[in-house]
Amino acid sequence: DTYEAFQCQSVMADVALEKYQLSRAENLFDTLLQTGKRRQFNIPLGMVHFGLAYIHLATGRAESGLAHARAALALLERTRAIQLFLDQGERTKVVCNALAGAGEDSPFLQRVRELLPGKRQKLAAVAVTQSTIVVKCLGNLRVLVNGVDIPQERWVSTKARDLLAYFVTFRSDRIPAERIFDGVWVEKPGRGLTAFHTALSRMRSALRTGDSTLRFVFVEAGEYWLDQPRFSIDVEEFDAALAKAHAASGDDTAAQWYDHAINLYQGEYLQNLYYDWLLPERRRLSRAYLESLRTLADHHFVHGRYTHSLELLQRALRVDNLIEDLHCQAMRAYAALGDRAGLARQYQELKELLANEIGMEPLTTTNNLYRRLLDGLKN
């Protein structure tokens, strides 16, 4: 409820901002700051800071405006939700120019500035002559250049492929060579950087389709970072879809974005790679996918689409079948469909899973729910 109230007030502030009612928008945004920080509503809070940054900058309060701009950048950069910045239109130019003027520089901010209105046509023209590299990380790693998968033999070694996965995972960072080496060559830490430079050369060769000057990874003072504008990464599209779902003003619009996000999720993040450094991102995306399935299942249940709701819940249970609430939601869906056998089967599956995996019984509330649903079907 708090999140919904937060979003509603944020939308009201955005409407005031669109009408250039700056004082009203500022008052609305200000009241959201403490709630957003306390509840850690990071993406909506980032947009609150963004709104306040624009208002302060537009009304001559440069210092406080820059502080809000930096807060917005810090919150949104970690989610890589570039589209949220771009959706602010002309306000984006004001905020980004202030950040750039203050010496702020990062791959995220560079990418936003490159995609600002007025530069897109130039970028599109450049894209015609340059490789379009698509990196799919949700599921097995796939890299496509101009729509064609790069075959394994073109990488020469799996380390060259894994090196790209590393740079994609940490695409917002500038990384020392030693840290990259220790992350990808875990079997021989601290053994020199010759293998790293060899793999980097092979990676660049695998990605090129003609222009031998393309580097794909920049280096300066011993730090390396990905040339992000050359890559289209499914994780960024996934995060952007969820950000749009969270910011949507209507349930149906939000549901469309959730549906888009879960369709992008073809499996765990880089599920065919085995490195410790990818686990935090794998867990983050898995949680986001699971929560999206639950939210969308609730949406369809409320609107009487019980079969669709049940399908989504079963997908969620394949991610984590020990979440008791998911089984309860599935039991409600079976009851709504009048499927007594399905209801009993779901409950028994839960009982067996809990007993076998953690040696526990279902919660009392779950048992009571099962009996109540079962009695309802008898009647």
C-alpha cells in the first residue's frame, strides 16, 4: 500500500512538472524523499531526486540541484535504467549538462548523453556502418553480430567469450586488469597478465566484422571498461521493462511491461558460466523475475483469468518451489477454477516438499486455507 501511495503521489508530481507548476511539483517530491529512503524504493526514489534536480536547477539553485542530480544518478546507474533518464526529454539535457559540467563522468551518463534527442539520428547513421552486437545473458550466453551467432571456434578459447561476459556484467565500471584476471582466471590467480591480453585480443577479433579499428573495450591508466553504446544487452531491456512497469499509472499498462520482462527471461543469468562474480547479478535477476511472475499472476487472478494466473505461478514455482505463499496462490487459483483434484494435488506437493527438504509441516494458516477452499468446493 505504501508503494502504491508513493507511486500515485509521484505521478501527481510528474503531472505538475509537465504543466511547469514547479512549486507544486517540488512540494510533492519533497514529501516522498523520506519514505523512499526508509522503504528503499530505489528506482522511484531516483526519479524523485531527478525531478527535484531539474526543479532546483531551473530555479537557479545550482548546488542543491546538483546534489539531487548526483543522488538520482547513483540510484539509477546501478539499475542501468537508461531509458528512465531518456524519457524525461528536455529535462534530461538540463540534469545531464549540470552533471557533466561538474565533472561527473561514467559509462551510464555517457550513454544517456549519446542518446539524447538530437543525437539519435547521428547515432543511427553511425550504426549502419558499425557492427550491431547483441548480447543475451538471460539463459545461456549468446553473442550475435549483425543477427548471427558467433560460433565457438571464432572465439578461439572460452576465456575470450567469458571475458566479454565479465565486461558485460560490470559494464558500468572501470576495472583494473589485475581484478579482471583474478575473476576470469580463477584457476591461476596472480600468474601474470599475458593470458588476459591474449583473450582480450581474441575477443575483439571475434566481435569484428570488418572494421579493424573497433576496440569494444577501452583502456586508460591500467583500467578497462566496455564501450557500452556498441552493445545491446537483454538485461538492460529487462530492467527497463520492470522500471516502466513500476512507474506505470495503470494496472493494464504495468501488466504489459511485466509480461514483456518475463518473456525476456529465458533462464538464469549466464547459466552456462560458473564464476563467483556473476552470482549477485544472477540472484538479483532471479528475484526480479520471480516477483514479476507473482505480481502478474495476482493481476490476472483479480481479473478472473485464473488459468493464466496458475500458469505464471507454476513458472514461479519452477524457480523456487519452497515459497509457501506461491503454493497458496496456486491453491486459490485451482479453487477458483473449481478444480478440486488440482487443489489437493498442490497441497500434497507442498507437504511433501517441506517434509523432504526442510523437515517441516505447512503453516497453520496454509492448512486452514486448504480446508476452507476444499469446503468451498464441496458446497
